[in-house]
Amino acid sequence: MSALALLAATCPVAALADDAADVAAAEAAAGGGGPIDEIVVSAERTNVTLQKASLSVTAVTDETLKQANITEITGLNGSVPGLVVAKSGGGERMISIRGIGSETPENPSTQPGVSFHIDGVYIFNSIAANAAFIDVAQVEVLRGPQGTMYGQGSTGGTINVVSKQPDASALSGSANVGYGNYNLLKADATLNVPITDTLAIRAAGQRFRHDGYAKATDVAGDSDYELDDADEWSGKLAAKWTPTDRISVLLSTIQYKGDQNATAQKNLLDPNPDPRELTQDYPGKTYIRTQLYYGVVKFDLGGATFSSITSYQKLHSDLSWDGDGLNRELFYEASGGIATYDHIATWQQNTSSWTQEYNLASNGDGPFRWIVGGVYLRSKNKNYINEYRSDSGDGLDAPLPVDAGYDDPLVEALTYAELSAITREAYAGYAQGSLELTDALTVTAGIRYNHDKYTGVSDSMSGGASGQTSGAYLQPAPTVGTSTGRVTGKFALDYQLTPDNMVYASYTRGFKPGGINSAAASANSSYLALGWDSGVKPTYKPETLDSIEIGSKNRFFDDSLQINASAFYYFYKDLQFLEDDAILFGEGISNAPAAEVYGAEFEMDWHATRHLRFEGSLSLLHGKFTKDYDALNATAADAAQVAAGYGTVQEFFANFYPAALAREAARENINGNRIPKMPSVQGSAAISWTGEVGPGEFSARAQYIYRGKFQSRVFNTPGQDDTPDYSQVNLFASYAFADSGFSISATVTNLFDTNGVNSRFTDPYGSGQISDTYIPPRQAIFSVGYKF
């Protein structure tokens, strides 16, 4: 679909402005059309209406989430301009906004390029983002760097999930049960109970399961081994106490458990043409358990409100998957006769972290609004990895216990193992103010100082040989640490042309801290082992992003039509990405010196009549690297190693220096390459109708989503990194019986059963295989609900 065609679908009033004005005026006179409800967002730590915020922000309501069957963050693809959520190996979700996100898959010690929050609480690990969508009021997506309010890890933007809060004014609740194909069960319930006039408790529970959308055909004893299935439980409990009009205390916890089979990753070399049938032989598993506890205390001091936000969170994940993505025969051929399997038997992560934020914000309606605050956070992330790759055995080796002895004979079977723990400690202080210079002109300025410190211990082994001579086969020792300090900020002007039309211009800086490369810090890289400056360093540098943006927010026709638009230009420095090393298993994070991004976005919402509504969005993006950097592509390095005659792990280490030279020669300059995860065109269009039919209200909605093609990695290797585009159509209909609280609904997502590629993933740590993950197939769900 061309950009012009999508723009026409997005802004149908543009070509018919005069006629639309006449229609809208007639509708208004007849009591139809508009007004569009005002949406309040906590965009910059203070509540502001979406149309008054001088930045690009989209709010996805709970109703939209339900209608589109969005149960986790990947489902937001297509609903927000410029947002791409791509699945990666190891259960991660690689989130990018306007092409800016994280290019460091399977490295949990790095920070994301898009920060993720629940009720303002920073979530440390992208795997934990899967658990956030329970009892949601709305999801706010802030586009562009958010260096002042959110600081580190928000070079691309910020996503904030806003939960529904306890309400002491009335007893209320809801229950919904849905069933669909693939034996899908989707059930949720909420209960809000006022205890006193000042104290209320709100509880929510959610169950989501379905059979696999795909299957592995060559697993021993199970030729229909399910992949992409779901088996999830989540719960939330919150209490809110407001002893006076000036004091409120919120305590909340969100619990999640997912215990299912692995994600379906279809190897491009798989000869089976069916994208939902994978010729794989390893029964991968995914277990994720997250716990979030947080409290928010607010004191109204008269002219300002003091807030305290405290959180403690834990993550335990144990993941395994078929690293080669093929069966023994196919992988033997693909590897040039080197190996018959490459399996990740376990990748365990255990993260514990806590945060504390204090801020003081003005709460009046005067010409000067301000906020000052400070943040402290501490996180410890432990990793334990076992990978097996060989041409002998059945490839179903169980993970070794962490305390296995150095002389355990099973150590020799391991291709790679790692035991590490990285501790991150950070603090920041920020201040921002907005001053109304005139009734129409407002200036906003903000500044933040960020300080991050990383320390850790690590030990790794490769080639089946432990470096220990006594005790456990892995014995972590202190690694090189790193610390960074950066100043970020914002300056913006907004001008209210009319009460319903505003334009703004802004400059902002975003920042993502540097960190530690565990393997390189343990001397497993050519930088330390061979003294080659091009090798992966023990630490990597922070990345920064300077953004210039102009935009306009508008309401027309008695608030029945809303059109928002923005254009931006980014200057990117030291972009963090994952590259290979001349030494096998020495992969790590490096910094590309410079890149530029520019683009434009449009959003439209038109309540054409009191029954009929049109919605649309469009994103146009372009970005490329602008300075020379010779990067090492894992695929090219492996191919050079094989061509030199050192293909196996044993052959590499037996011919260490010439094999490393062969890999080093495969470096390539990425200057001029496109930035990954950046579709040139992306957008959506929807039409809905709501009105009384018989003894109740009927609603129907049809949505079209288009996501353009993009490059999956910085290397832009033709065929390998070309992620194709796809289109998707979703339908929804519901009927609410008047005055009964009962409703029924039907949802069909991916109506035409499109095999759209969600992401293309090249495994940077295993055998370098290239695989596709697909969007869910056609899903039909029938639901019954009740609320009071």
C-alpha cells in the first residue's frame, strides 16, 4: 500500500474539507457528531490533556485494547504511529519508537531505548513487560526522547501503562469470559470494594491460554509439539486510602506467571513452506514469573503536591529453545557438516530491583507550572546460560547444575556457559517548568542530571573446557566496572492559535547509559586477548539522541474532528548495537558513532455523526548511519571461519590466531546503512458505528493495519535483514443489553489469516541462524461480560 493511499485513508476529510464542514455543521445542529472526549495523560509526571501536551503522545484506551484483542505489548503494533514491537530470542520484546530502541537482543544487562513504566514505576527488564496488561485504564506512548522526566533508557520514548485505581465512592465489578479457536480461553474479573468513605480495595484477576499457533514437527515422541501457545495467570491487588482531601496513599501489587512452550522461530532454511510448521527437534520451554510491589503517597501542600513513588520488583525466567531452528539432518547440511544441533538448554535470569522517586509539583492553574524531583534505583541481574552444539549425541542434554564440578564429564559437552551478575546503581535529579508568557504563548524548559554505575562478576567458558582447576566449573570473579554521568533536558514553545488549535516546537535530549560486556570483561574478546582495538570492549559507551520536533494539535467542527501532526529530525551519537568479535563467543555491545533520523506522523479522529467514527494514523520514517564504522557481522564472520577451514569450535581454538584473523577480515563498513526496526511507512485506519438497536446498544468496528518493511539489523544484509511488510484486518462487534449489565461481543483479529512477519531475528550468540516470527493467525473470540 502506498504512502499516499494510506494518507488518504488516514485523513479522509483533507480532500473534502468544505463538504465536511457543511456536514459537521448539519450534524451539530441535529445533535450529532462530537464532541470528542478529552483524554488526560500523565505524560510528564503531571496530568495534562492530550491536546495541550507539547509533545507527541498517543493514549490507547482499555476499550481499544479489548476490541483489538491486545493482551500484551506486541499487540500494540499498528495502533501507535512509529511504534514497532519485535519478538526476539529468549522471550524478549524489542521495543522501538521512530526506529530508536534496542539493538542488543538477549543482553538483559543493557537498558532499552524505550523505557517501560507501570503507573510511573520503571520496569527494568523487557521480559517483564509481557505481564503489564491487567486492569488497564489506558496505555500512554510518548514518542521522542524523554530525557527530563524519564531520563535513562528513553532515547526513543516512553510507554506508561496506567492501571485502574480503587474507588471509595461505590461498589463495582466486572467479569468477562471469552472462548475462541485454538481452544482459546480469555477470562478476567475485577472487584472494587469501598471499606470506608476513605479506604477502598480493588482486585483483578486474569487467565489467558490457547493452543499453539505453530508446531515443531521433529520432536522425538511428539510430531505436533506446540509452539506459540499461551498459559498465563496474572493478578492485581490495590488499596487506596485518602484520609483527607490532601493526602492519598496507594499500595499495589501485580503478579504474573507464564508457563508455556517456546516462541515459534521459523528458520529461513526450513524446507517446509508452511510458516506455522517448523522442522525443529528441540522441545523449547518458556517460564516467566514476575512480581511488582509499589506504593504512591501524595501530600497536597497547598500550592504544590509532594509525591513519593516506591517500588520493588522481581523477575525469574527460565527459557530454552532450538537455537539452530532445524532438525539434525538439515542443520548438519546448513553448518557444512560441522554440527547436527545447537540448543540453548537454559537461559535463566533472576532480577531484583527497587526504585525510589520523590517529586514536588505545582498544582495550581497559574501562569507558572513546575516540577522538581529525584530518583534512585538499584538492580541486580543474574544470568546462567548453557548451550550445546555438537555433531554427536541426541542434543537433549539437560542443563548442568550451577555447582557442577570443573571435572564433571558433562562440562565437555557444553559449547558455551556463563554465570554472571551485573549490579546497576543510578540516581538522577530533574526540574521542569512551563511559563505562560502571554495568553497564547507558553515556554517550557527542563533539565536532568543522570548518573549510572555498573559493577559485576562474571565467568564464562566455551569449547567444553572450564578454566577452573578446582571447585565449580564456573566461578564468577569481579569484572571491569563503568560509570557515566550525563545532562539531558528539554526546551519547547507552544502557541495556542485558537482555543482548539495549537502549534509547538521543541528541542530534547535523550540518554541511555553504557554498561559491561560480561564476556569481554572476562578477557573473551580480541580487544583484551589479542590487543586488537577493533574488538569488543569490556565496557561500552552511553548513547545520546538530540531531537528537533515541530507539531500541531487541532480540533475542528465543534470538537468533532481531531487532527494531530508532527515532524522531527534526530541526531544520534554512539548508538549501541550488538556485533561479533574475532574470537568465537566474544560477542558484545559496541557503539556506532553517528546516525540521523527524520520523519513525520499524523493522527486523526473524526466523530462524523453521533453514531459514526473514523480513526487513522500514519508514520513516515527514514534513518541511516552517517559515519564510518567497520562492524563484524556474525554471519559473515562464521562464514569466513568455515572458509578458512576452522569451522568447528574445536578447530577454532586449536588454530586460535589464524582462525581469529579469518573472522576479523569479515568486517564491513555500516556507514550509509539504514537504522533497523524503522518501517518507511506504517499506519492504520478504522471505522466504527455505535447506536441503539432494540433493547440495547450495538457497536461495530473494522480496523486496517499496515506495517512497512524494515531492516532487522545494522548490517542491512540483503535477504537476511530484509523484514517484509504486512497488512492486517481486525473486526469487532458487541451488544450491551440495556440496564442489565450484561453484554456479548465477537472479535476477529487477522481476518484474512495473513502470515505477517513480526520480526526477523539473526541469533547473535548461537549458530547464527536466521528466523522469522509471525503475527498470530486468524483468531475468532466470542465473549460474555457482566459489570455492575
